[in-house]
Amino acid sequence: MIKRLLYLIFLLSLWLGGIALQTVVGGAAVTLFVVYIIAPLVFHYSPSLQRHIVFLNFLNVPNVDYNSPEREGLPGTRNFYLQTERNVNVGVWHILPESLVSSAPEKGSSDFEDWYVKSMSDHRPVILYLHGNTSSRATAHRIELYSVLRKMDYHVVAFDYRGYADSSPVQPNETGVVHDAKVVYRYVRERCGSSPLFVWGHSLGTGVSAHAVGDLCLEGENPTALVLESPFNNIKDEVKFHPLSSIFRKMPKFDWLFLKPLASSGIDFRTEEHIAHVAAPVLILHAEDDLVVPFTLGKKLYDTAQRVRSQTAPPVKFIDFAAKFGYAHKYICRAPELPDIIRDFFCKAVEMKN
């Protein structure tokens, strides 16, 4: 009797095990089908999804009062808004050089805005900062960089493109964010007088800044110089070699599924072509341990720039940071030598412009 009972239990366990195995195999098959068939096809045929994934503007810093930048560790900062086109406004911070912070009028005083505007023409360098994807001008690593630059006694103007933070909730594309950048640039240019004006782009912001500055130079509105921090050569290579693409990269039709639709969706960012039109000195900064924008893409951009720019164009300089320092994608601002690098580059750029 006991043997018969044990035998029945054995048969029952085999049956239940078979059901469990079928469930696991079936679940795995469904997962693979969704990940490798459904998701790539949805991406390919959805321009809106492509823009959301490239710009990541829906990822934001919570609980930021953009009207109170001092709460983010930035005293001596004015928050304001610029209209870049009909129904589009962008949020902007003007961060004073360290030596001017104690002289700034109190927020709400009658001369507050005029004083800040006039301060931009005090001959100190002005940096227009164009951030990368995700979050806003209030992100911690961006504030770290502003702090480095303000300690060098530079003005910093940082803004959020359309669709980001407190700017108008319009889905961004390349044309739109480049337009925003050019409008903010012209606003600063008109107010900074003879002060040197530098454009600084980081990550996706290097694609925006190179495109915007290339256009501005073609129109005779050259900045003093352009800084590209952690740049890519073109958005297709960036998407292809981004860590999140690694599970899809060896798929048949990868280029057709993920890369081909980008340009038609308003996401082109061909920095390697736009840099040919930048009639100003260019500084490229890249960390060897950058996994978000691989170091090889920054080097490829530099090599291409050497070929496509005319022999009479101002120089392009490439500075690399060894992997052992751990600066990765966001923290080149922590390099102790960065202020000297920037100061030397900016001084030479000013000499060339004069």
C-alpha cells in the first residue's frame, strides 16, 4: 500500500513538473517575442516613442522650485523665461560669477532684473550651457559644473529646452531644441556686449550646440569658442553603441529597426557634419570610462573634424581623462586640472577673436 502511494506521488510530481516546465518555457518564449519582435517594431513605427527615448525629458528632478535656485545651492542666480517661438517658453538661470554674488540686489527689488542683465556686459566671460538628455538645469552634476565655472569668475547661463522641466510642455525634436538654443544665444549675445561668449554642450547637448553654433557661424554670429563635453559623432552611432542597445545590436535588421527611422522623426544630430561650419575654436573633453557616450565616439568626432574643417579654420583640441579617475560620463567637472584647461583654452580663443 505504501509503495503504491509513493508511486502515485511520483507520477503526480512528474505531471506537475511538466506543467511548471511548460509554463516557464511558454513565459520565456512570450518574453523573447515581446523583447525582440514587438518592442523593436513599436520603436520603428513610433516617432513619438523614438523622441521620448532619445530626449528622456520625462525623467525630471522632483520638488525643484526653479524660481528659487538658491535652494539648489546657487545663490546669486536669476530665474527667468524666454519665448523662443509662439506658445514655447524656456526656463533660464543666469548664475553670477563668484565675485559678484555679494553685490547682487535682493530678489524682488526694483533693479533686480536690470542689474543682472547689465552685469553680463562687465567683460567677464559668459558661458551658455546646453545640457544633455534627462532631467533639467537643476540636476546635481550640472550644478557641480556651474559651481566650478562661477569660481573661475564666469557668468553661466543655463536653460531647459522645450519639453524639459518648467519650459513649455512641447515634445522636443532636433529642430525645436536647436531653435531654442539659438534664441537663448542671441538673447545673451545682445546683452553681453564685448564680453567673451562661449557655448558649452554636454552629451546630447553637444549635438544641439554643434548644430546651433554651426548655423550661427554660417549666419556670421560666431561665439568666441565651443566646448563639447562627452560628445558623439552622430546620433546613429550613439544609439548603436549605447549600453541599452547591446541586447539588440546583433539582431538582423538592427539598423533598419532602430537607426533608419531617427532622421525622419526629427532626430538627426550629425555633429561630424555641423562641426565643419563652426568658425570658432573647439575643445573636446572626454573620459575614457564613459559608458553612456563611448570614448571612441568622441575620438571619432575629433578625427573627423580634423579632416572636414578647412585649413584656415580655428583649431580643434581634444583632452582625454584616464579611466582610473572615474569621471565617466558626468563628472569631468571634478578633474582638478579642468579650470586650468578651460582658462588656457578660453584665453587663446579670445586672442584669436581679437
